[in-house]
Amino acid sequence: MNDSFSALREILKTGKISEDISNVSEPCHRRLLDALQNSPGSGDIVSLVRHVLRREDAKQGGSSPTYLQIPRKPPFLDSTIWEQASITVYGEEEEYYLISARPWQPEWLDLADQYPPDTPLLDEKPRRNYKPVAGDPFLQLVDLNTYRSIGQREAIRAVLTAPDNSTLIINLPTGAEKSLCAQLPALLNSRNNNGVSVVVVPTTALAIDQERALKSFVHHATAYYSDDTVEGKERREGIRDRIRAGTQRIIFTSPESLMDSLAPALYEAAKRGILRYFIIDEAHMVEQWGDDFRPAFQEIPGLRRDLLRLSSFNTLLLTATLTESCLDTLETLFGQDLQVISAVQLRPEPAYWFQRCENEEVRKQRLLEAVSHLPRPLIIYGTKVKDVEDWRRELTRAGFNRTDIMTGKSTSQQRLQLIEKLRAGKIDIVVATSAFGLGIDQADVRAVIHVCIPETIDRFYQEVGRGGRDGKASLSLTLYTTEDFNIAHGLNEKSTITIERGLQRWQSMFAKKEALKNGRYRVPIDNPPSLLEKDIDMQSDKNRAWNIRTLTLINRANLIEIDSAE
């Protein structure tokens, strides 16, 4: 037994917990002690104690079980509650009882009797099959001495040596630190406080997480997102002022903010010749989300094209899921002369488990069983906001209080608080929609559970990719019902525009065109498709999105080029 475990065992026996637990070396020990200081639920206690016991078993080689004395006083529980986490109670005495934990071998999961799903997670042995490689001197700018992999090294070198006005696609696996391929060149090219790079990200959570990652190197706000508080407005105004002055260095923002309130400041930066890189993180979203409910994704190339008339800068498109269809879309929108730097491989960290559930009640039972047994932290994914909220209530009802949620409805402040609490070990479980599925870099997530069927394999891959980012084993468990197939199919089914309806929308927009220079036209995108009774009052955001979708499809057919103008 190591000193950390011996100290923990003494703390549990005496009940005396120091407020400062930062000197406790084992993360699962710190997590349990933090919970005991902050009113944990019964589910929290049994699962965190189980994590401690099973982790110690793994460290000792599993030759014999590890035992803990548990006092018979709050916040500890009656001895009958432990069995829900496969914890055996021995030798009940007047003041304490003795416990140990067994491997998780659920009868409903095929092969679990031979390969307990939790065992590899607790060994915490490296699974990553590529090793760091010697770094270049400029890596010291971000306190690094090595590259994560050869692929990352070649990608960063390609970015730094690319000719002016190049467009590069960087295709690296999840967990390979693609973000550094953009962040490092951006910081290198703004060392003298004279340069700005814009990074377009699909979610506010990702913008906040990227800002956190660079906090040590950029000492001002870099995440630009909607926040109607006085502080939020001042934050955005400060970012715009620094962009104009050339001192912002790097900024993370959404497609919608880029096309709206941020565009004027970027035009000024371009005129001054201080725009260094135009970057789209998770670039496959340009096709997936731009084709559906966020048309601003496919307005981005027009803005970029207009900025290139004013300044010279390179464009970076970062992704972990570059399909043939995605590449075709990116070539259409960003030009045929794209350079692709790709180093893809199957990630060795996740183990994949799938189980069909006969109904929702069975799924709930199996989810609660899994959450009781799996090490922390873990993420649970649902598809709909309501489902996520319902699952969070079920977890709370079962005594898992150290749980939080993130959905598209979460405010910026809620997202920031969740990320901070997760990193500090104050919460153990995040229940989320795909709003938490892109780019979030929490290194030690051991398990990712889907209580749904994601509508695309790309979404599934991205969400599973939140686990095992430290290179150690992780688990992917999918608990699905037959109805989930229908939901996923419905979400994945793209609405189409007929030739007749598309032509109608195009003619309506082009009839009110405004001629610009160099053979360009500005067309209104809020026009109704016709003056018929069913269309004349169509002035909604949905109508605007369909008009943009029409223009995008015509662009992809090479009949027009979408452009922008200041």
C-alpha cells in the first residue's frame, strides 16, 4: 500500500479530513475526500469508494483484494447500500465494517464475465501506440519540448512553411492536439504584439476551453461569445478594440459571431495587414451543421474571400473526420488547391461495448449500474435537451449529486463553470448533448456512455474521443433502444430543396440584386420565395436559412461563388 492510500485509510477511520487535500497524490483519493467535504449523495460515496478500492487492487497487481474500514457514522451509509457497486461487506463491528470491491461483470453485457469492462480503466497503463518526438526550439513558446506525434510535428512544420495565401487541411485523430497546429503558429506570428488570428469553433464550450488552454500565454480574453451582461459586452468590446490595434493575437469565436459583430473589426485588421491566420476548428462541421441548422458555417468562405482582397493570410481547416464528402465540400467552398496534411489512425485507448435495451426502464437500470461501477470522471451523452435533463434527474434521484449538464441551452456562464468544476474535480459526471462533444480536452475521462444512437458516425467518434485523452485506457458504452434508430434516422435525414423550389428562391433573391464592382452582386437573403399567400409572410430565421442553403447548393454546383463585402 502506498502512503497516499494509508493516509486515506486513516482519514476514513477517524473522520478527520483536512480542508487542504492538494498534497494527496492519487487523483481518485482527492476526488473522494473532496466529495466527503461537500455533502455527497449515496451514489457518489459508493462509486468513489469503489474507484479507490479497485484502483488500489490494480496497483497491487490484483493478487488479493484491498480492504477499507468504513465507520458507522455519517456521511457513510448502512452496509446494505454497497452491494449496488459490487462491494462486499465483511466483519461488521459496532463502530465500523470492512469492505472490498469486486470486478464489474454485468450479466447483460456480452463477454463481461471474461473481460470485466472496468479493469483496464483502473490499471491506468499507457495505451497510446505513438510516442512523443523531439521538438523544435519554438515549442518553448508554449512551454513544450516535444511534439505529441510525428503527425503533429509535420502538420505544424507545414503550417509554418506554407506560402502566403495557402489553404491547409490538418487531419489528425482526436486527442492528437490538432489545436496546437493553429495556436502555436498564431502565437509565433504575433510575438511582437502585432498580429491577429481568428479561430472559428462550433460551440461556446470549445471557445471557453481553448481560452483556458492559452491563459498562461495570452493574458487577456480570447473567447468571443454572446453574453448580454455588462461584463460580457465589455469583454467583447475589448476584444474588438484589440483586434483593431493588432494586440489581440488570437481569438476563438462562433460562425454566427464571426459573420455579425466581429466582422467589422476583422476588416480593419485585414486593411492594416495584421490578419495572420484564418482558422476553422472542427472543419467537418461546415458540411454537417452548415447543411442543416447553422447556415453561418457556409457563409464563412465568402467573408474569407473578401478579406483576402485586402490582406494576405493563410487558412487552416482542422478536423479529425475528413470524409470524401467533407473534402469535396471544403474544396467547393475554399478552393481546389487545398493542401492536405493527414496522419489518421484508429485510437487504441477506447474499448467499445454496445447493448440493446428492451425499454427505457431497462436502460435506466443499466445506466445506473454502469455509473455505480465505472471510475470517474465520466461523460453521458444524449441527443435531445429534454433527455439530458431527464437523465440528470434520474442520477440525482439515485444519489449522484456530483453531476452537471451541458446542452445548447446552457448559458456561457454555466458552460464556463462546468468546465472549471470538471477540471478541479468538483464534479464527477457530465450529462450532455453534442454541445459538449467537440474539442473539450479533459485528459482523464475514463468512460463515455451513450444513452442514444448518434445520428452520424462522426458525432459518435468525436464524443468517444473525449475519453482517454491522456493516452490511457477508456471505455465507450452505448445503451440503445430500437426507438433510438428512428430518432437518429430522423435527425440525419437532410431536408431537400426541389429544383423548382430552389429556382424560385434564387429568382426571388436575384430579382432584388444590387450590382457591385468586378461582376459581383449583393442579394437579399431575407426575401420570401414568392408572393403567394403561403410565402409572402415568410420572414423568419428559418426562411433566411433556406435562402442561404439555396445559395450554398448553387455554389457547390459551381454555378455561382458565394462572396462577401464590407
